[in-house]
Amino acid sequence: TFQSIISNTNDQYFYIRTTSIPYHKGKTIFFNESAFDPIASLFDYYTSLFIAYDLDSYGLLLGESYYNKAIEISSMGSTSNFSSGWDDRNEIAKNIKSNEFLRSARFSFYNALDSYNQDEFIINDIKESMNTFLNNLKQIKEKYAYEKNTLKLIDSFFKEITELFVLTNNMEGIKFLYNFDSKNKKFYGEYLKW
């Protein structure tokens, strides 16, 4: 039995609450997609979530197949002899996959950031991406209120997001963040004094 945090050291981290996994010294961990193994499947589940999240930053809803894989693994875990925690993992994967506003917001933000980091960029492309980002944040707030995965994304990149809003003269975006992200409210407030 153990507890842990698994993270990409950026905007994705997941708490593994008390989970039981059988392990014997010297036991080899084998990966088999069609069979559930308490240890290998746990790693495969979180790897699938990280890949899905990452792919969503490169293309709109590009991570779909990896979310499905995480859901499939967690479904197998739920019906296994080591089912502790797998129902929760199933819900996590389903909730992230179904929140297309967050997935679109991630893509829009990363698209704007990638454009900004080019030697030459087109400001209107960044402005369009940041407007889409903001519209998705508004939809998230309306549908989910203060959704934790959205807050993780914002908290990890609040400086970059603010910089992109300033670059595109989008004070509405900074005002939204000021009201939505209480953790970094003081930071946003500095930009609202202008």
C-alpha cells in the first residue's frame, strides 16, 4: 500500500491515494496491453494521461486515443482483484477527456506561446489564439466553475498567459484571470493598475 504524486513537473500532477499493489523483490514488471497488471498498468495509465495532455497542446483534441487508453486501463483495473482507486482513476480520465473547453484552451494557449517564441511572429495569430483561450476559460467557468485541471494549467503558466494577454492588448483576459485565479490575484492586479 502506498500514496504518491505523479507529475510532469509542470502543469500536470495527480495524487495517487492509498493504492495496493503486490510486489515481491526481484519481480519483473511486464507490459501487456491486453492484460491488467497492478504495477505496469498504473504506470501505463499515468503515461497515457501525460501523453494525451501533451498531444492536446500540439493539436486540437489530438490526445483522444490516449485518453481512451487511460479509460480502458482504469476500467480493467476496476474489475481486477486490485481494484482500489481504479474507479477514481476512470472518472479522472473521463472528466479530462470530456472537458473539451479545457483541451481547446490548452491547444490555444500553446499555439499562441509557440507563435510568440518564433523569431518572427504574426500578432493577429497570437491574438486569435488568446481570444479562443479566453472564450474557453469563460465556458469552463460557466460549466464547471473553478475546475482544478484548468487552475493547474493557469497556475503553471500564469506569467506567460499574462504576457500574451498584455502583448495582444487583451485587458479583458487579465481581468478574467484576476477574478478566476485567486492564487495569483496580486500578480494580475499589478497589470490592472495601468
